[in-house]
Amino acid sequence: MIVMINGSFGVGKSTVANLLRKAFPGGAVYDPEWAGSILMRLPKWAKLKGSGTDDFQDIDLWRKSAVAGTKLFRFFASDPVIVPMTFSRRAYFDEVVTGIRRLDPELRVFCLKASLPTIKKRLAERGAKIEAPGAEWVARRIIECAEAHRDPHFGEPVDTEDRSAREVAEDIIGRLQQSGATTA
């Protein structure tokens, strides 16, 4: 089984993914962001389709690696592979979800949601500067995500407002159990 956790930066995807992982001892967390970080650091002469922007999701190879990495982790995991990602562009989301769904037709996609003030507060608590010079990208992206994630197309909505990460993880575990997807 594969569980994708979508949501804005600062909404708690990684924390919830790690809590889910603890609930499923044979599971794994695959975070495709590390591959994006590497691709963004490649020299300019390494021309990748979609490179040259400030977002690794624009890079065609990254989207393919998100699917390939999930496949690899699925091969070794006996419980769910949990994949935290931030998508606000429908075309990129659909491309990756379609690729992963080929691996697991029962893919579950959840979208963690919180208000913009809550997301800003959580990012500030992590030490992220969202209103300082050089922070324009994150500030722009959290607004894009807040708007995009109103659409249930981006995953089953999971409200994180005024809830601990543990409560959110338990909510997701309950939904998975209700659907018979897991026995955690």
C-alpha cells in the first residue's frame, strides 16, 4: 500500500509521515524532496527538461524519480510506503499520482490543510523566515498551496487546524482502517 501525504509547506506532512511510519513497523517514508534538492544543484551545463526555474517540480526527471523512488521503497516495505509531497499544480500532481497508481491502484492520497496564519506560525516556529528578504518563494508557495488545496482533487482533506500531529496521524490511520486498507 502507498499513502501520499500532500499539503503546504509547514502543515506537518513530514511529522505526520513519521508518526504513520511508527504505526506501521514494516512501512517506510520516501521523501522525494531530497532528489529535487540534488537536481536543483546540478551545474547549469546539465540541461534537464524543466530546469532553470526555482522549483524542482518543474524538472521532468524529478517527477519521474518521485514515482521510481516510490516503486523502489514499495519493493522493500511490508507495510505502507508513506510519501510526503507538496503539490499545488494539478498537472504535476496528476502525473505523479497516475504513475504511483500504476504501482498501487489502491493508492490513498490525503491533503493536510490549515489556515494561512497557522501555516505561517508553524513555519516561524521551525525557524523559517517567511517575511524576510529572500523568503519570497516560500511566501508565494504557501499562498498557492492554500488556494489549490481547497480543491478536493489534491487528496482527501485532513484538517490540521488546532490538532496535534499525533491526532492527525490517528485520523489517517482510522480512515485507512475503515477502508480495510490496513490493520494497524
